[in-house]
Amino acid sequence: MKVSAIVAEYNPMHNGHVFHINKTREITNCDGLIGVLSGNFVQRGQPALLDKWTRAKLAVLNGIDLVIELPAIYSISSAEFFSYGAISLLNSLKIVDSLCFGSESGDLKLIYYLSNILQNPPSEYSHLLKEYISLGLPYFTARSKALLKFISKDIDINFINSIEAMLSSSNNILAIEYCKSLIRLNSSIKAVTIKREGDNYNSQKITSKFPSATAIREKIENKSELDILNYFLPKSVYQELSSLLYNNYDFTFLKNIFEFLKYKCITGPNNLNKIPDANEGLNNKIYKSIINCKDFDELMTNIKSKRYSYTRLSRILCQYFIGFENYQTEILRKSPCPYARVLAFNNRGIEILRYIKNNSTIPVYLKLPKYKVSCECLKLDILSTNAYSIINKNVKPLSDYLNSPLIIRK
């Protein structure tokens, strides 16, 4: 059986995602398609609009055969760890032939060229990177500048300009990180990229047939022009969202965690320094701001700076809300994914799952064992769902123990 994979968040799923799924099947000519899906919190540091089981169900209804959860330790991390977690998981299943991802450039040769430099950095590049970081630049900005300066001596100016544009685009950055992880793991999985179509990943306006998930979330949060979403979402997704809206469902957004963060800071010690990304005194600034600010918007205005991006800060806040400070985050996210947690599948997914169970080098969980879980990574997943249940009343605490994978039979 020829199997391809997609790493996604589907927050929420839209027609651009369905295009990606269909294009993946067309290009790779695969017999089956695995989706690695972020759990209840996503990479940009946000609680997911819909819980992971609902999103997994919608993914299968729209073309994925088997959905496996990306553990929270990776899903609420920078592009580097997010990608490494997903690739190490797929690599361990011993069935995946190709990984298909979107990119703004669509140039796999260039993506691999940059990935090789970053995965096996020459000393000159490493020195340049340290220089730019010492200037107080965010890591990815410093990395981009160091990389451009390092390669500028060998290639012409037009190529430099295309690389500069490439390094500032979200999907390109993820694409590079996927390929870095494939190189690092010496994986046999073949990388395939599809040139991204439609609105920019971060665009808050709908200007094409494939709007960004950001723009769709904006409409839902503000409850504005909801009818037009019918044109941009798969039928099953639109029906799911419409039903929830009709029943006055409270969708989850990052601002919902503010009061809980404030309570945590007021009643407990300042242990934000145990969150790896909240170093260099940032932990103190965040801690004091949470206590003193009156709402989430004021908090973000107070802590955001040229050096610390909105996304990085959002991830830190989500990690603190969940309780990452009580775990060895730095060690866990640098380690290969230790298990595969199945969320949903169809008939073809059953066939894929049967092969995985016989060949995977990591345990496969359809339902969590009732006895005490010892894996730190899995404990964090359970904790993430419990935290999510505080801000999403439709999700029960300990749902990870209660819910079995959804079987979608067509």
C-alpha cells in the first residue's frame, strides 16, 4: 500500500485544505492518506476553535483516511519542534512513503538547499547567527539575515531576493523545518510540496476562494458575515459550525484563558522561568503584566516587542495555562515522538492501522490505558485536554480516557 501524509491543524478546515488533500492524492498517487493533527491547542499558541475529536471527524469526512494526534509538547512549539515531532511520529509508523506540505514558493529544490545549511550549519553561518541574535533580533529574523549573508557570496542578487521573500513566509518556514527533520532522521519519506494558493496564511480579510483560517476565525469570533463562510468551507464543516452557532456555542479563543492565568499568578509562585521560551527576564515581565493588566488585549500590548513576537508570547501563555512548567519541556520536545494516538479513521484507515500496529516502532493508542499513564509526553496531552475543558464547556475533563477514535464508514 502506498501511503502519503499531511501535517495539519484544520482550525477550522476550509476549502484550501480540501484542495491540499485532493492534490496530495493526485500528485503522489497514494492508496491511503494519514493526517497528523494538532490537539486542542495549536502551533500559533491558540486553543483550537473546535476540539480535536470534532476536527479529526471533519478531516476524515473530507478525505483523510487516518488521523493521528500530534502531542501537545510539539503542537504548541516553534516551527522547528512542531515539525520534528510530526516527522519523527510519521517516520516511526514505517508505512509513510511521502509527506506533502504547502509552501508559498513551491520550490522543493530551494527548500532542501536551505534545509541542508540549517541542519548542518557551517561555522561561518553559526557565527553570523550569533551576531544577529546579539542585536536583540527575534530568532527567525536573525536566522534569515545570517542565512542570506552566508549564501550571498555564492549566488546572484535575484536569487537572494527570492530567498529573502521565502524566509519571511509561514508555510515556507514550516516546509524548511519539515525537510530539516527528514534530513536529521535520515528518513526515507519523500518530501512533496504544493504551491500555496489563496490568501496569505495570516490574512484577516477574505479576498480569494481560499481564505486563510485566520480570516475565518475572525468572522466567527466577531459573528460577522457568517453566511458567506458557506462559500469557503466544506459542507460538513459549515454544517458543524452553523449548528454550534445556532445553539449559542462558545467558541474558544486565546483571550478566554486570561482570568485563569491571573488567578494562577496571584495564588502561586512565579515559575514562568521553567517555560524554556520565557527566558532572559521575559518570565518576570509576563508574570507582572498578567497580575497588573485588566484584560488580555492590554496584556499582549504590554509584553509584545520587536524581539518577542505575538505568536511566541501566545505559545508561552498557552503553555503556562496548561502547566508546561511542571514538565521537562526542553528535553521532551527535542526527543522523537514516543507514541501514536489515533483520533479517527475510515475503512481505508483500518487497513493502514492494521499495518502500522504490526510494524510501528512506537506504541499505537486507540484508547488510553485505564491504569496510570507514565509517559510524560502523554501526561501533557491529558493535561492539555483538561485545561481546554475549562474554556470549552462541550469537552469534559479526562476526555482522553473517555473517548475512543471515531470510525467514519462511507
